[in-house]
Amino acid sequence: MNRLKQKYQTSAVQALKAEFKHANLFEVAKIQKITLNMGVADPQEPRAREKVVESVVAQFAVIAGQKPQITRAKKAISNFKLRAGDPMGVMVTLRGELMWEFLDKLIFITLPRVKDFRGVSRTAFDGQGNYSLGLEEQIAFPEIDYDKIDKIRSLQVNITLKSQSQAESFRLLELLGMPFMKVAEIEKN
């Protein structure tokens, strides 16, 4: 069993149940899925974009541990030299053990490797308590070989939580070890 999942089951659930006064264990916040997304809409020839997408698919497979899905354009936009069906990016949805392994790697290995890292934003929650975070470089992941990538790209990580409130979602991620920015650091910026 993953150590982060074990931490959630042994200590975080009990802490959240007590702190938010839940009568039932099923009311306690939990992580449902993690979605990774990377856009590949470079202004280049559509045929060259196919090769770039293949490279990004391989990178995502290494980062996430499962094969990603290629997202394609629904409409043609002539100003962007885009046809319907052209690849726009890649995405992968992680659930279960792969989700816990990725979150563990993200919190304890990848985020500390980010240049000038001071913590992740405390305000990147949507109204339902889900958390979004963007990474400017995919090379922060230790599995990515810098010599084998064609270009440094950013990626989006969305953590979908099932919770009663945004405060409970924040507290769950905090208990799991998410390195949120310190309040004094926010006031400086």
C-alpha cells in the first residue's frame, strides 16, 4: 500500500472527522481522481505536431504510469492553422493506486525540485473544493530525461476531491503534506 494512502487512512480521516465534526466516515473528504493535461498547440505545421504529440505521449506515460489520451480539435480555426481532428494536447486521468503514487511523487519529489519553489498557492481551489496547480516545466519530474525532450512544456494538475467545503479540501491536502505557501510569504508578494 502506498505510504500517502496509508497516511490518509490512518491519521487524516480521523483528524478530518474530529475537526469538521462528521458523524459518519463517508462524509470525510477524499481524493477521487487526478487529471494531468498538457497542451501541444504550437504554431507549427500540423504534420509536425503529430511527431510532437508522440513525444509528449511518451513523456506522460512515464510521468503518470499509464497511457494518456490525445485530445483533438473539434472545430477548424484558420487563423491558428488548425483543422478539425488535429491533435491539441494530451491528458490522463489517474484513479486508485496510480493516483496515490503520483500524488506522493508530486508532493515529496517533484515540487521540491521546482526552481525557486516557495510553496503552492492556497487559493487555487474552485467552488467545489477541487484543487488545480500548474507546473511550468515537465523536467521537474525525475523520470524525464532532459536530453530526450524536444521542448520544455508546462502541464496542469487537477486534483478532484469529494468534500463538504473548500476548507475541508484544503485541510485534507495539508494533512497529506501538500507544501502550501506560508501566509507571510503571500503577504510579501
